[in-house]
Amino acid sequence: MDSGVINSAIKKLCLTEGKSLKEVIQYLKLKYKIDADEAVLQKRLEKIVTNEKAVA
């Protein structure tokens, strides 16, 4: 799985547009044919938020 695609989808949909992780899963499945688990995406989202807080 390409982490760049997944992380950018999480950033775009969750953080920018305020969508849920279920919508990120659907987006990845339809556009990139990537099956992602919600728990994995939740961990990635938490890591992204933590890293952005550390930078800011």
C-alpha cells in the first residue's frame, strides 16, 4: 500500500473537508482499489494530527 496516497486521502478528506474515515475507505476503494481497515486509518490519522501539532 502506498502511504503517500493513503495519507494524502486522510489529510484531504478528514482534516480539510471534515469527512469520516468510512468515506476515506470508500474513496480509496473506488479510486485506487485499496482495501483499508478503519482501525489502521484511525492510527494514521492520529499520527498525522500528532505530527502536525509537533510542527506547529
